Amino acid sequence: MKMTCPICPHHCSLDLGQTGLCHARINEDDSIICKNYGQLTSIALDPVEKKPLVKFHPGKMILSVGSYGCNLHCPFCQNFDISQIGAKDAKVYSYTPEQLIDMALELVPKKNIGIAYTYNEPFISYEYVTDCAMLAHEKGLLNVLVTNGYVCEEPLTKILPLIDAMNIDLKGFTEEFYHKLGGDLETVKNTISISAKSVHVEVTTLIIPDENDTYEEMDAISSWLASVDDEIPFHVSAFFPRYKYRDRRPTPFDRVYVLADIARKKLKNVYTGNC
């Protein structure tokens, strides 16, 4: 029978054995689960600042893991080689939650503070992230989500007690732009607003020439973020040609600096990235 996935606003209606547009969630035995449960494509011990998180345990490291698939289809995706593929094209390493937490604990002497679910969209691996995050907290480790924020409110609020920090992409500030990516702006704004009330949140916007780089849009973004919390750390990052935007020019660094200065008129903690 058809089942509807409850994780993101796409609400994919899936026949038995069918996978959703994220490439990762499947109707199996009349239940929607993450097909990529425990299937990791990327594992690294990274500085926390690389997530990027500048106001959350600076100077520490975090075990960073990702799988495959994504519920948005950004033509400028920086990790398209894992986010825009499915199981048959992914080179994976299998880790149970117990194995992942054991690895994280072994890295504590190297200043590891926990696990960051990153590289691809973690919310599409909802069950795996939940199981790992619960066990991590039991062992005194911290949990970080690096996410596009395109998630329904119910699963978001359910997992938030297990999460300690998030970096959320705010890819632009118009519905037209989000429509190109297969998402919607209001959902992401809602994710930021709800999450900022209970966990440490930082926000990142990748500046793409002729797409989301106007002074007016940056003023709108920073004004709205300030209405949520003017102390939210905000990362304004330069774009480099990737994926379907390989023919585009990279963001001029001067443009990033000017846009960051505009954001600083409303926000107290603004940082530039990839410059």
C-alpha cells in the first residue's frame, strides 16, 4: 500500500519498494524508513569551526559523518557527488550506532566532543541520526546537525532534545529562489525560528552571483534573522563553481565583504567564509 513520508514537506507518496525523491527514504514493509540507515559515505574528524560553528566549543574537534541523498536539488551543490546520488551509486561504509559512538569515544583524547551529522542532508537519515544521537548523549557526547532546514515541524521538534547545535543553510530569501532548489523559504525560516529557541544555531548563506547577491536581499535576510535573535552567528560565504553551475563565475570576495558589512548593521556576529 502507498505510504506518505512525514519527514519533509515533499510528503512523497510511495508504493511498496519505492524510494522518495531524496534517494534515501523508502516504503519497506508498509513503513517509511531511511534506506541509508548506517550507510556512511564520508567520515572525518574536523575542527568544529569547519561546520561552520564559531560560537560552539571553538578549538575542539568533532567526528563528522554523512551518507547519500538530499531532499533539495541545488544546482550549485558543493557535495553533489554524495548528495545527488542513490544507493546504487554510493560507496558506503556500514556503521551501527554503537560502532559510530565507539569511534567517537575513541577520539575524545584528540579533542573530539561528539558527532556532526553533515556532508549530505541528515534529516533524510532521521531514524539513524535519532538512534545515534540518543546513544551519544547517553555517553556524554554532543550532537550537531548541519542541515538545509527543509524539514517538517513535527519531526524537527521531536529530535531537537537530542541536538546540541545546528548550522542551518538559508540559501536565499525569496520563494522564487527556493522553488529552483525544490523547496520553500517559509519551511526553512520556521526551522531556524524553532531551533534557535532550544539549541545553539548558526546560519550560513552561500552567495551566488546574480542569484542571491543583492544588497536588498542581504538586508532582508539579516533583518529577519535579527528578529529571531540578533546574536545568531551568521556566515556569509563565497561560491565556487560546482555541479551544474561549473560555468558560473565564483563570488568576488569584495562582494562577500560588502554583504557581510550590510548584515552587521542588524546582526552582532557576522563572519565571512571561503574568502
